[in-house]
Amino acid sequence: MMYIKQLYQQLTDFLNTKEENRREATAWYDELHVKTSIGEDSQSLIQEKAKTRILASIKSESKRLDVKYIYRWSAAAAVFLVGGYLMWTALTRQELATQEQLALIEPAKQRAIIMLENGQEIDLDRLALNESLQVGETIITKDAEGKVRYHHAADGTEKIQANSLRIPKAATYQLTLVDGTRVTLNSDSKLTYPSAFGTGDRVVQLEGEGYFEVTKTSNKSRFIVEARGQKIQVLGTKFNVKSYPQDKKEQTTLEEGSVEVSFASNTAVLKPNQQATSVGQHLETKSVDIDNILSWTRGQFSFDGTNTAEVLQEIARWYDIDIVYEGKNSVGQYIGKIPRNLSLDRLIELLNYAELETKAFIGNNKKINLIIT
């Protein structure tokens, strides 16, 4: 206790030594106290100015090697310790979100961005059905079925090129490929595909989650989905692939038909209602409830009693928010379905009703941050 009182006295003595030091430290504290967050540039400037004045004061006294010098050095350290704590508190402070702010966060909408070979991005909202858009020497057309085609502007002949369709967070999209295959893409996903398929295998690459309804072709060419480590081969069937980088695993789930899944040196042929999951260097197969797996394509978040953390991250992508799940309560075993077409305030009401206690904050990045226990 005596040491603390002495430290406070040292701090007081130091701040009273020079008027400019006292003004600088006071201004620093006031700025930290008033603002809930400080920009990095302002923060660096304030720190540098305070540091310069403190070091200058210490230097001017450096020739007086007595107890007073030690006191002032200790007081300078105290300023940095107290100031650092105050700054850390200010920068990490979060304010509660209001009901009005939460009501403004709507569920995902239909939206996709085409990424051309040259790196140019085009929002498909700009392209209505049966309309064309010229980009350089390429004409892009979206027909009545939603198929996107590419033609040379010079002669109108079809142009074959590789493109990627990126689905941002808080978005979803349904795409029909040129062979008639329908793909439903979940939030924060990307599909890379050719603008036209040749006579060989039809190969696409997926990152994120997609539901495929593959059409058989007259030449019975295989449709292949490459999802990081997994390779899924089919002729004509309905299946779901989930391969988000942050999940550190890939899952293929079969609804109808048959698929062959390859991973590392392992291969599995799935039957309907079976799922193949890559774990380490192995491929594990099990039976699952297909309705839970495909609930996202049917407008629902589905909790099966074991996947609470996983579904909450799906909600984060769907609304483009941040979620921290602490999972302290036994209600992690919640089982049920929640509609995906709700505004965020309504969804939070249902989570609380399900005893998933949810608090909403405005983070320093201005995004909604849900803390769920």
C-alpha cells in the first residue's frame, strides 16, 4: 500500500514539473476517455508526442544522479503503464447494439460477383435476364435460365474461358452452368468453372459450400468437383459439398444417385444419406440426416444437438457479422430449426428463447459482434 501511495506521489510530482508535460498527458488521457476508439494514425501520434516529452524531461535531469532522478524515471514508467492501460481499454471497449441497429441487419440476398480471367470483377446484379454486357472484347449474356455465356465482340462466336463466381458474405446465389447443371452457392463461397465444357470431363472447383444438381450428358461425361483435398466424381446426381478453409475439413453428402469421393489415397462410393468427411489423411463415411445437411438450401438453420458452434458460424456468414461462442452452458445440445429469412433482431430473440444467451455489441470495426453463451 505504501508503494502505491509513493508511486502516485511520484506521478503527481512528475506531471507538475513542467506545464507542457502536464498538458500533454492530460490531453492524452482526455482523448482516450472521450472516444470509444482511436484511429491508428492518431494513436501513434499521441503516443509519440507524449513519449518525446517524457524522454526529453528525463534526459534533462540525467546529470543529477540522485534519488529525484529515480523517482522521475519511475513516474515516467507509471505514465506509460497507466496510459497504456487506458488506451487498451479505450481500443477494446464495445458498446451495446440497439434494437434499431440490429433490425437493420437483414438476411442474405441473391448476389454474385463474376471474376474474369483478367481479374476484373462484375456484379451480376448489373446483368438482367436476357441482357448483355460488353467488357473489353467480350460480351457477357445471362439468358432466361440464368446461364451466363461469353461471346467475342468482333464476330459473335462463343468464347471459352475460365471464370470464378464469388458469393460474398450475407449473400447466396443459384447458377445454371452451360451443361444444365444447377448449383446453389452458400455465403462466402467461390465456384471456378469454364464458360463452356468440351467433350471430356466437366471439372469445376469449389471453395465454401455448394449444392449440385448435375445433369447427365449424351456422351455420359463425368462431372467432377474439386474441393481442396476432395475430388467428387458423378454422372448425374444431387449432392452437397462443404469446404470452407476455416473448417479444416471437407464434407460431401449425397442426396440422390451415387458419387465417388477421393481424398489422399482413399476412395469412397456414397449411397443416398451418406457423408464422406476428410479427417487428417483419412476419409470417414457415415450415415446422416440429409434434411439437416440441406437445411440451408431450404431456408433454415438446423441445430442437431452436436453442431451448435458450426451453425453459429454459418449464421455469422449469413449476416456478415462476428460471433464468439463461449459454449459455457449445457444448452449447447440445442436441437431445432430457425428460419433464415429473419432480420438479426428477430434471430437473436429466437436464440435467447432457445437458451443460447446472446448479447450484441458494436465492434471497433463497426460490425455487429454477438457473444453467445
